[in-house]
Amino acid sequence: MGKYSVGIDYGTTSARALLVDLNTGEEIAVAVKEYPHGVMDTCLPDGRTKLGADWALQHPQDYLDVLKETIPEIIKKAGIKPKEIIGVGIDFTACTMMLVDETYTPLCIREEFENNPHAYVKLWKHHSAQEKADIITAKAEEMGYTKMLRRFGGRVSSEYLLPKIWQVLDEAPDIYEQTYKFIEAADWIIYQLTGQERRSVCCAGYKGMWSKEDGYPAKALLKELDPRLENLVEEKLSKYVYPLGYKAGGVNDRAARLTGLEKGTAVAVSTIDAHAAVPAAGIVRPGKMLMVIGTSTCHMLLGEEERIVPGMCGVVADGIIPGYYGFEAGQACVGDHFDWAIKKCIPSEYNKEAQTKGINLHQLLTEKAQTQRVGEHGLLALDWWNGNRSILMDASLSGMLIGFSLTTKPEDIYRALIEATAFGTRIIIEAFENSGIHISEIIACGGIVEKNPFLMQIYTDITGREIKILDSLQAPALGSAMFGAVAAGKHEGGFDSIVEAAGRMAKVKDTAYKPDSRNTKVYDMIYYEYKKLYNYFGKENIVMKVLKDMK
Amino acid sequence: MGKYSVGIDYGTTSARALLVDLNTGEEIAVAVKEYPHGVMDTCLPDGRTKLGADWALQHPQDYLDVLKETIPEIIKKAGIKPKEIIGVGIDFTACTMMLVDETYTPLCIREEFENNPHAYVKLWKHHSAQEKADIITAKAEEMGYTKMLRRFGGRVSSEYLLPKIWQVLDEAPDIYEQTYKFIEAADWIIYQLTGQERRSVCCAGYKGMWSKEDGYPAKALLKELDPRLENLVEEKLSKYVYPLGYKAGGVNDRAARLTGLEKGTAVAVSTIDAHAAVPAAGIVRPGKMLMVIGTSTCHMLLGEEERIVPGMCGVVADGIIPGYYGFEAGQACVGDHFDWAIKKCIPSEYNKEAQTKGINLHQLLTEKAQTQRVGEHGLLALDWWNGNRSILMDASLSGMLIGFSLTTKPEDIYRALIEATAFGTRIIIEAFENSGIHISEIIACGGIVEKNPFLMQIYTDITGREIKILDSLQAPALGSAMFGAVAAGKHEGGFDSIVEAAGRMAKVKDTAYKPDSRNTKVYDMIYYEYKKLYNYFGKENIVMKVLKDMK
């Protein structure tokens, strides 16, 4: 009889379940399910109820459909018996917030609320509580909660839990009243599988402003925001927060029927999607940084002690790997830049050329850009098309391109955008190192990483560091499966710790991208200019804000 | 019997002859001739001799073909007798430099030199003598010729006469030796028509670094550049420079045979093309500025005294209208920006949409951009795709766009580029006014001006000033025809002065573009940001130069 673990990775528009062989570490089967309701950002499922600007909702039924369809599918594909699966782990986007009643039924499923947008799942990128976030930042500063603020770069994001909750209270007090619990979708899935509320330290720490030292934001602050929020934690959250790898419970009857898993199968406390990829890259100790490169990029690494890094998105004790502080930084826009260039800056003859060659536009521009020597296009960009996350933490910043001439071509812009995101990464690396958190190795994962060696070479040339590649296309799901195996424990054929699991299951390719010192030398000069512009437009000249305000 | 005057306007790729009725001011007939050899920038007519980077040559036979074909054509079209034409004026691009022997035959026409690039006409935009121009600037500064330098913004342009001559001496000393005279193409045409060398004050002043006060650059400076240049003026130029409207001579036998004009018809001293448009706009006194808007823009106005305006391209006594100082400023890239946007930043669906609508891409982008309110696109550009002429005089600057987001569209970029060129114009206007040269009225001409009311409204909104439109599609040719009529004089049915000619023949439309004060108010705020960036990248941050050096 084999020993397997299942990882389920809930992304923004779809989820995937991965079956991993615990003896060999091999990925046996994968099943993907698109969410039938997708991201709802214009109207509710009724087709009538319109949503405001910056709203982004989801439907919880989609999440259950994932469990119902993908788990039986991988069991079937692999041809194994359910009892061979000893553990399940799940990761989710966060803060993706649900409102549930006493039976943990989402309010939006109850007929009386189905036309009320506030009853639905607020997806991580539901950004319409920005005003609330800004007030929380201001009040926290005023009241001296600077340590709390500094743990996530000094500014409360509209993506966090508290602004989302406060928005419900403010705009739909009746819904707030009817809410038994506000809960991360990640934690809700754990409840669906086990019947236990076991909130994850990862979600609570990175998105709920919770810390091991101080817990959730203080009552005094909550009361100052709105007197009705004073006892929010006891009334509608939970003061208990559970470590990663901890067994939240066993699969219960209802979940066993839904998924085909054996009743009692160990289920681990959930993680956030990007963070789950860290152990999959074998990172279970300080010194290595993981970059998850996609439409945006997430940078994660571990430290022995809590340090304040300028512009980091969060530092959470035990938030990624138990026993260490987990640091997170981010770039708000990476692959999205390249898509923008493809969509908006491509003359029709390029479409024809790509068609003739049977390649897509990304491939065509890469082909044209990669023959250039460093500096040849004469452009430099600030990669802020979607604001700046780390290290400036300023969503009101915007993109810049400098160095245009009448001979500037689309591939020049494309390459300059790639380079700019790499310069942005170097700024983040240096911010960590300047804060005493040494980075000896970089590992990258994400679709772009697999598809675009040209981009990876630019990243390695610009950072002047070797970059290794995570050898799995399902890194978060693999990490979740690892936590599932830890939840099961060694006595069940799993592992006693994530360190042990990583030793067996983590996957990094042997070969690494290595910097070409000639390129690095030229990029060093350009980076010097990038940093000057970064500081000038990030801190001195407010033109980007002025222009944004006029829009 | 009627009284007519002919103006011939020699442009960069073609020339046009215009016949004007002196009694009514009416434009009777026009004929256009493309230059058969066009602009030679890759190789000589032999198809073998390659040209270096930044070379731009022409063939003088093309200029003679213009005389031979266009003048008979307008006479024929108008159905008039040659003797009814009493005067001829010509304008030309400058400095467009020719090398001739004692018979004023261009060296390139002599078989022994036909394979030598240096024997050909160096077009105004022949830029390969930049190094020479830079040395002249440095030496002139060193030797204290600051007044001379300040007359054209402090920096010698590679487009000027002296760098072009020095390049010949340096790279082809044998050709230099064989050259009897270096002469502006404008002045050479006058010689072809009259057999007289009558160099124009306009060409000498704006392009030859000649001034009424000090003449050509001093012998000491010329000697310092190269001892062989010491007596350049006496040996290969001429110390005589003639005023505009002056009769250079009468059409001689050979020219009469070539053109069909009556022998003895008065021929005026030549002007530069843009400058010829000034009287055509009725500008014969201080206070009004003419903008000739095209791929680049030229700004001209008159003053009572010599003043030094930062970054102006030239101030020449009697250089535009006799009796006044003629001031010129310029923007190196205007329409070229919009063409760049059309060529490089247009997704294929825009091509399809334009096709479906039966309009061109400029029209489509205008259509999309003009419905935006001011500031809506959130972008701001520095209009330096081709460097900056006025007021920074720095060809090593490059373009910048700031304010990008993921929703930035091609029409946003298009509109931002139009706005940037208008902000650049406002900088120039303010530089004049701050130097005590008041501008009470602005008149514009050029193809873009006629075709794009949207652009004109932006210019009027951004400058906060009314802009009138010159009511002729052939403004330089009209101005030249006016000078031709002045050369003929009143006793022949022409005019005694250009002021008198302008009173009868100048044409400005009755209606004017008027600023919308609501738009001006918003643009004032954006202009404030534009100026800050203008000074920062123009004077403080050298990133543009660093990037250009790397190319």
C-alpha cells in the first residue's frame, strides 16, 4: 500500500488538487477546476445587482465544487485507494473573506441575502475598502501602534481583513449583525473538511494584522474606529490561531461523502497560496529567498528574529515555517506589465510576423529583444503600472518610461519593462540585506519562470546572483501536500516536521541561471540611475499622485 | 495686363512654385516637384558609395529641375504671359550647403568628384559634423566669444555652416582645396537665376553665425580650429551679405530659357523656408509670434533690440523683416511624436477599427482622445523624442512618459504627446516674455494646423492664448512671392517694402482658437508639474545622457 498526500491550491480563478507520493516525492496526478462564477466584479449572480468600482467577489459554492470534483478525479487518475491518502493540505488566496452563520453557512447562500453584495465572499483583490484602510493607518499612527504598523510596511492595505470587515459594518450593518463569524476562505475550507474552526497563523498574521506577540489589533484601536468593533475578535473572529503543519482535524462524514476521502484523514491548518510554495522550494531555514513570479511577484524568506524591513508586506512569527519569522515583500505588477505592452503597444505588422512564425507576441518580442546588448535600447522604466508594493508601499504611484527616441520600438519597451521588474527585485533584496537579513540563494517559481529563460537571465544579470528554479509547476499545491503529510505525522507514514517533509519532497532543479559579469557591470550603472529615479518619484516629486488625482 | 509674383519654396523632399496676383493677393496657381534623388542618406546615386551615420545629401540637379518644370507649369495653369510676372522670390531649407567651382558648378556634377560624398549638397539635417560643432562651441567659449554664442542659445549646431565646412576640410582636404565657394543652396539658386552671388542675411545670420555687428566668426577662432580656415570668409565665402527684399538681380538669359520667365524679371535675395512664412502671416512688427508646426516646430517673432533669450536658436538683425531683430526658437520634434505613436504603439484592433470607419490612425486616435476631459488619461510626457532645441538646446535629451497604469491606452499616449508639445511651446513663450519680448498674438501655420483642430484647441488651452491661423497652405512660398514683389518695387507694380506687401498679400483667418478657461485652469496645474520635470531632467538628473551613451 502506498502513502500519498493531497495538496489543494485555491487561486484567483481556479483551483487545482495535486496527489503526491510520499515515498518518492513524485507528483502523481493533478486536477484543475475553474470556478463557475469566476471573479464577480460587475454584478451578482442574479445579473441585476451591480457592484461598485474596485469590488471583487466570489461564490463559496465554487470552492465546494472544487473539493467535490478534483479530489475524486486525482484518486481515479492515480488508480489508488482513498485510504492510501494520509493527509490533506490546502492553500488559498488571502485575505479572501467570508461571512458565515452559526452553522458556518455563508450568508450569501441564504435566500434573504442572495441579492446583497456584502453577503458574498470578498476576494483578496476587492479594493473598495481603501478609505477604511487609510483611516486605520492614520488612527493606528495617532494612537502609537507603530510596532504593529511596521510589521507590514507601515501602511494598512485594503486587501487586509479589518478594512473589509469595517466596510461591511459601515455599508451593511444588518449583514454585519447577522454575521456569526468573519472567516478566511482558507479556514472555511478547513471547517468544511473537518468541522473544526482552526484559523491559520499564516492568514491571521499576514492579512489579519495578528501577531504572536500582540494578537489582533487592540480593542482601543477597534473602538476608536467604531464602538461596535470593540469586541470584534471575541464576537466574530477567534482568539485562537493555529500553527502550520498542525492537524486541524480529520475528514468528517460529510466531507468524506463529498470528496471520496477516508473519514479521519488528517487535514492540516491552511496556508496562503504563495507562502505554501516556500517549503516546496526546500526553504525551511533562513538564507534563501523564494520569488513567485506571476502577474505580480511575491518574495518570501525566513529569519531568526523579528526585523523591520522598509516596505515589506509582512513579518509573521511562524507564518511560513514554524520556528522562524516569515518575511514577505512584493511587487504589485510584473507579468501584467508585459501583457500591457503586448496589448497596447504592438503595431499590426508584429501580429502578422508572429502569425507567420507561428508564435505568440510574447515570444516574438522576446525573440527581438534578446539579441540586444545591455543598454542598447536606451530606455529605463519604473515598474509601477500598478503602484509600488515593496519597498515604497504606495498604490498611488504610476509607471514611467524614459529614454524614448523616434527609433524606440515595441521590443525596446518590452525589454525595458522586464529589466525594470528585475531592478525592483534588486531593491527588495537590498532592503532585506540592509536590514541584516542575509540572502545567500534565490529560488524562483511561476509560469513566466518556466516559459521565459530570457527574463530569468535578465533577473540573474541584474541582481548579480544565481537563481535556481523550483522544479514543480504546482508549487503551492506541493507545499500544501507537504503540510498535509506533516499533519498526518510519521506514525501514519507522513512526517514529523516540515523540515523533514522538505528533505524528501522539495524540488529544485540542478541547473541555475548564472549572472554574466559583463552584463551585470553595465546593469549596475543603469541600476544606479533606476534607484535615483525610484527615490525621486517615490519620495520627492509628487507628480504621479497629482496626475492620479486628476484621473 | 495683370501683375504677378512667383514664390518658390524649396523643402526637404520637394519644392513648390506659387503664382500670386499682386492686385488681389489671390493664389492663382501652384506646382509641386518631388526631388528625383530625394534625401540621400545611405548611398550616392552610383548605388555603390555608402554614406556614414547621420549623413544627409542632396543632388543639385533636382533644384534646377524644379525651376525648369514648376515655373512653366504655373504660367501655363494660370494662362498668363511671362511678362506679367514682375518678381521672383525663393526660400530654401538651411544650412543646405553646396561646394562650387569658379563657374558656380557644383563639384558633384564634375565627373572626377561624382563618387565623393563630400562633393554633394549637405542637407540641413546632415548631422555627422556634431563633433566639429562641439569643438567650435568649446573653443568659442574658451576664447571668450560668448556674445556670438549667446545669439544662438550658447551652442553651435551641427546643422550650421561652419561645422559642415570644417568636416569637408578635415575628411576631404582635396575637395576643400578644389572648392571655389561654399554657398547656401538658397543663394546658389539666386545665382542660377541672376548670375549674381547675393548671399542672404537670413541664411548667413541664422546658419552661418554671421551678425550685423560682428560679421562671421573671427579669424582668430577660425585659425584656432584649423590654420587653413583662417581666411575662410574671404577665400571661400563672401563678406557681403544682402538684406531681404533686396533685388539680387534680373533673370538672366540662361535662366529665362530654363524657366520661361522674362529676362530681367526682378529676383529677390533668398530666405530660409520657415522665415519666409512670417510676412505671409502679416507679421512685420514686434508683438506677434508665428509657429510653423510640422514634424518639428519653428517659432519666430520680431523685436526692437537684440536680447538674449535662453535657448533660442538665433537672433539676427534684419534676419526676418528688415529693420527688426528676428528671433527664432524651435522644438526638435512635434509631429514626429504623433507619427511615432501611430507606428509603434497601435494594437491591430485599432487598425481594423480605422479601416472600418474609413479614417486614418491619426484621425482614429484623435477621435478617441478628444472626448477625454483634461487630465483624464493621467499621463504626462517630456516631448524630447528628438532631443530638445529650445530652451535647453540639448540633443542628448530623450523622451519621457510618466503616469502609466494597466489601463493606459494608445489614445492616452497620443493625447499626452500632443499636450507635451504644447507645454514645450508654452516654455518657449515664457522664455521670450521673461526676456522682455512681449507676445500679444500667436499665429500658426502648417499641415497639422489645418488638419487637426483638436490639437489647436489643446495648444490654445495650454498656452492660455488665442491662436490665429495663417490662411494659406503655401505660406513660405507666399512670403517668398512677397519678397519677389518687393524686389520688383512699386514702379514695376510691386511694393516698396515688405510692410506694404504684407498689407496687401498677408492672409490670416478671421476666426481664432480661443482658450477654454476651465481647461486652462487644469492645464496650469499639469504645466507646473511639466516644468518641474523639464528642469529636473533638463538640468539636474543626467539619466537621459547616461542612457543615450549606452546606446
